[in-house]
Amino acid sequence: MIEFAQGLGEKPFRATQLFRWIHQRGLQDFEQMSDLAKSLREKLSTAAYVQAMPLISEHTSKDGVIKWLFDVGQGNAIETVYIPESDRATLCISSQAGCAVGCTFCSTGYQGFSRNLTTAEIISQLWFAEHRLRQQKAPGAQDHRVITNVVMMGMGEPLQNYSNLVPALKIMLDDHAYGLSRRRTTVSTSGVVPMIERLGLDAPVALALSLHAPNDALRDELVPLNRKYPIAQVLEACKGYLRYAPRDFVTLEYCLLDGVNDQEVHVNALIDLLRPSKGANYPCKINLIPFNPFKESGLKRSSLAQIKRFSDTLLDAGLVCTVRKTRGEDIDAACGQLAGDIQDRTSISERRAQGKVIPISPDFS
Ligand code: SAH
Ligand code: SF4
């Protein structure tokens, strides 16, 4: 932003002013940026625009979860999910259109990989959601923050889009922008080992690892990236990451698939993996995720009784474990159900003309 301001012949402090207007206040119209000189406002309106990606649809579920589908061009779409809770509000952000990892239980994985999102496309999901919700919930209260937590758990593998992810994370954390706490900003990864190490140096936020299996043979099948970075290497990298992390544990995500990874032999192997000797637990909290079905997978969610047995066994062994509450299922917004595919391949301008794209009016007013 400083370079951009300097390119317009402006002093660096103008960059901070602009940054705050755009990210903190959510303004799109340069004319409303009242502490900028008129000449600068004019220059800006010819040199730049502030705009989220075109919004294709907005769905609100019975439990208050909102899913937005954005057009990212060439027939691709990405999804962003807002999850309100009593004490926090989380935004689940996408990092790629599709995903190249191809996990067998993930709808995004089935879609294949289209492309990396740019830094602007990643941060504009937060920009859009924060300011739209602010307008709805507290009109006029410009500085009242709505979103308290961000999880990079939408579509895509964030650590396979590292160079665009890191600047977006830095904007999320910046006090002149969203001022999110590092502890409340989470990157979830299927285990891109070299990038886990770099993230610790570049933007240490909370880390979640998608483990899903207690041994390499099974994880090779479920999370194909395991063939490149096997479990021992990934767990070691995550442990090393804790030197920089804002928390002293790694979240281990484990999606429970009926008959595949939810049996007694699996939970026992998981305990052996994470608790190799008495009193020496791996520094983690296990988050069990009930599988959210989608038609191509051919997989089933474990029964409630099975999920309880699995979690009780972990707890009895002295491991910390929670079961993720599934939210937004009725609008296909739950983990792993994000497909983002636009069936309708009509161009965006034609769709807009046909009223199929929801217009985003300036500043959502
Ligand atoms: N690519 C990253 C982040 C996006 S996926 C990763 O894999 O970690 C976010 C989480 O949703 C991951 O833990 C993923 O394993 C989980 N997930 C994927 N498909 C799912 C499904 N169908 N049901 C439940 N959880 C799923
Ligand atoms: Fe990609 Fe994550 Fe889905 Fe695996 S679970 S296919 S890494 S988005």
C-alpha cells in the first residue's frame, strides 16, 4: 500500500489512512474518505477500485450459519462461511478454487484444483463478511467488530498457496485493519511440511493439522499428501512450529468415517502415536469431526455411539479431545461440503444482466 501511495506521488502515511478506511471502516467510495485531500481522492478514483468478488448467492441456515458463494471467474466459485456462536463469531475462509490434495472424504478434493486465490481474493472474503454483517447488525456503529475468529478451513490447502496466504494473514492481524488475535486465527493444513516451518517464522498463528488416520497406510489413502510427507515428519514439524505459535498445542483434526478410521484398532493406534510413553503426550488437542456426507464419496458418518466410544477412549487415555458441532448442514456449508462449483457457465456479465448475481451496493448501504 505504501508503494501504491508512493506511485501516486503521495507520502507513506497516506497508505495507513487508506488501509484503515478500506479495512477498518469498510469503505469503497474514495469520496467518503474525508481526511484525504480532494486531489488525492480524485487520483484514487481513476487509479483504483475497492470491490469484493461478485457474489453469486447467500444462504442462511436454520442455525444462523451464512454461506456466501463468490464468482472467481472462468466458471469457478469459492465459498465463505460465517458461524456465529454465543461467545464468538468465526469466518471460515477459502484459500484456493478447488484443491490439489484430493482427500477422499472432501468435496473440494473431488472437484480438483483450479487455481490459487490471490491475496486480495483471500482478504476480500473477510472484508466483505465483516462489513456486510456490521451494517446488518449495528448500522452506524462503524468500528464495532463482528468477526472474532478466522479459520483457513474453507476450500483449498492454504499452505499450497503460501505466498498469497501470508500477506492476507498479516492484514487480518494488523491493528489498522481487522486486529484479529493470533490465537483466534487458525491455519488448517493437510501437512505441507516445509511450509509449516516457514509459517512459524512469517506469520505464527494457531495451527490445525488434518490427521484423520493413525498410521501411514491409511493416511496415504485418505490424505494423499501423506505419501510425500508421512505422519512422523508432519507431527515433528507441527511440534517444532509451537516454538513460534501463540498456543502451546496443535489441533489435530480427525474426521470420523464409518468403518474406515473409527474402530477400536484405530483409536488404540492413535493413542500409541500421541502418547508413546506415560506422561509424554504429544502437545495437542484432538478435534473429532463427524463426517459430512456428499454424494460422490460413498462414505458414511460414524454413528453417535461410535463417535462417543472413540472420544471416551481418547479421554480415558489422558488425551484432550472434543467433538466438533456440525453447523450449517442444511445449506451444505458444513466442513468438507464446500464444492463451489457454478453449474451455470454463463459469463458473469450475462448473469448480472439476468439478475443472477447479487449486486453489492457501495458500502452495502
Ligand atoms: N485443506 C485444509 C483446510 C481445509 S479443509 C485441510 O485439509 O486441513 C478443513 C477441514 O475440514 C479439514 O480438517 C478437513 O479434513 C475437514 N473435512 C474435509 N472434508 C470433510 C467432510 N466431508 N466432513 C467433515 N470434515 C471434512
Ligand atoms: Fe484439500 Fe483440505 Fe479438502 Fe484435503 S481436506 S482435499 S487438503 S481442502
